[in-house]
Amino acid sequence: MNIELKKFGTTLASRQSGKEAFLAFSPTLNVIKDDEMIIVDFDGVNTFTPGWGDEFLRQLHNKFGARLILKSTDNPSAKATITIIEQTNNMKFQIQ
């Protein structure tokens, strides 16, 4: 499954909206097959903050673990946010 974050907006900026986005998207996640990879795409996102990212990406990581892959991005706010989430939660995302 590919998750295009731009579907949630181009400015993903608050913890509350990240939480709401994850909750709204959760029914879709419940039908993912056990062997299906989850790929998160940052293309089209201008701003990606740690609060939003923590509420969305950390939840995906908790649910899917090694099946979660983040697409490589040149977006500086996405890169910084991914690093902050990894350091804060003592976790590592797969980036391809």
C-alpha cells in the first residue's frame, strides 16, 4: 500500500491534526494483508513537523514494524522530522 501524505495536505503541522489523520485513515489500514508493505511518500508535502509526524508515522511503525518503508525525500522538514522521531522514540525507520 502506498500512502501519499499530500492527501492530508501540503502543510502537516500539528500533533492534533496528525492524530486525526491517523484515526481517519485507520479503517484503510485494517484491510492491509499480512504480507503487504506500507510505503509512505512525502512528495508534494511542503511542511512536515515532528508533532504531526510522531502521531502518524510512529503509529504506523508500531502497527507494521519492518513492513513500513519511508520513500527517500529531499524535503528538509521531512528529513529533520524523521530524525527527531527516531531519536525521541529510540526507533529506526526503513528509508528507500
